[in-house]
Amino acid sequence: MALSLTPVWRWFHRWTSPPNFYRISRPWAHGLMAVGGTALFVAWIWGLVFAPEDYLQGNSYRIIFVHVPSASASLALYLTMAITAVISLVWKIKLADMVIRQCIPVGLTLTALALISGAIWGRPTWGVYWIWDARLTSMLLQLFLFIGMWAIHTAIDQQKLADRATAILVLVGFVNLPIIKWSVDWWNTMHQPATIRITGETTMVWEMLAPLLLSMAATYCVVAALVLYRTRWEILYRERKTRWVQDELGIRGKA
Amino acid sequence: MGYFDSFADFVRMGNHGIFVWSVYAITVLTILGHWLGLRLQRRRVINELQRLKKRGHL
């Protein structure tokens, strides 16, 4: 069994080696950013200028084109981090730790953006900025999880220990993810349940749904690009004492 | 202009302008913040390497 897996294993190790990942991730980062940035611009114009207003909420609903993509991307990013944390803890892949470290600031801002845009949307819609509802509270907990990861990684000086502690916190906090996702179904929340459903009926007119789906796809692309760009700098920083990084940046000693 | 009758209507967003526009402004600032963050990461690596070089560790 172990023997038959050897080529796959070797390929995986070579593929995740920092210099190789640095090299192959470059076109992906640029491509995703170009496509995502353009699509986001189009989706915003579409959502802000051309989509009709909501018969109940008026124009305030246009916040949805920021709120839903950022919330959804923050959950997807957390899921990615949890999978990466398992890879880090089980197979001790250096790249996995770098990816997790650089997902933290991105996830933190996505979660904050979802909370802030939701609060601003809540004022004209519910009459309050904040309410201790299950969806909002579990999302706030996710924000604290990201802050906690950042704090732990910064506080521990020894790199390996910091990476390990962060990966464990990611996995501990993973229980919060299904709570966020299904809070609107499990409890009677002020927050409405999902409008877009993969199974079942999507209760949204096409003129609003199309720019929303586009802005979601665009946000996913931009977030992926951002994580790639950040990871690439993290690779250069952690491998700064190696020859290939010094060659890459053109900073070399006297040889 | 698109769904709206005039540019003024578009800005007003039926009295929800302040809510809609503040959300989009915060989002743009967040994106700019991330762009700055990437510049800082770049600075950090280059500074660290130049420091090592100066001390003769390279």
C-alpha cells in the first residue's frame, strides 16, 4: 500500500515545495485577480445601476452585492483553512502553514465586512444596527476566532509552535462553521434564511440574482488571488536565507 | 441612467443613499487596505534581506 502510493506522495511533496509553488502560483494569482477584479467591477455597476429596486426594502437591498459575497467567501475561506490545517497537522507540509497564516488577514476582513455591511443594512431594514441573533452572534464569534489566530501566531516566537497552535485553533473553531451556516434554519432568527439554494427554490428574480451570483464568483476569485499573493510573499520571507529567494529578489551577498 | 430616472436619484437611492454608499466606500477601503498590505509584505522581505546582507550573513 505504502509502496504504491510513493509516486503520488513524491509528486505531492514536490508540488507543495515552496520554490515550486512560488513559480507556478504566479500566473494563477495574476489571472484570478484580473478576472475577479473585472467581474467585480461589472457586478457592482450591474447591481447598483441596472438591477431593479426591491419592492419591500427599496434600494437598501443593494448592500446585498457586498454583504452576501463577503459572508459566503469568509465561510468558504474558513473551510479551506480547516482542510489546510488537517494537511499541516497530519503531513507536516510547510506550505500549508504559510497558506493558513496568510488566510487569517483575508478571512478577518471578509468577516468584518460581512458584519459591518450587515449592520448598516440592518438599520433601514430592521430598525437596528445590531441584535443578538444566532446568525449575527456566531458570525461575531468567527471574527474573534480570526483575531485569536492572529494573536496566537504573533505571540508565539517559535515558528513551528506558532503554526501548530494556529492550525489547532482553526480546527477547534471549525465547529462554529455549521452553526453559522444553518443558524437561520435551526433557530428563529431575525436574519432571513438563505435566498439562493442549491437544492430547492431560489426566491429571487433573475435581474437581482444574476449580479449577485457574478459578484460572488468575482469575490471568490479576488480572495483566492489575494491569498496566493500573500502566500507568495510569506514564502519569500520564510525562505529568505535560501539562495533562490535571494536570486529572485536580486539581493545577494559577496558569494 | 439604468434603473434610475436621474443621477440625483441614483445618488439618493430613495433615501437609502447613506447606507448603500457607506457600505461600498468601506469595501473599497478594505480592498485598498489589502493592496497596501501586500506592499508592506514586500517591504518586510526586502528590508530583512538587506539587513542580513549588511551584517554579512548572506
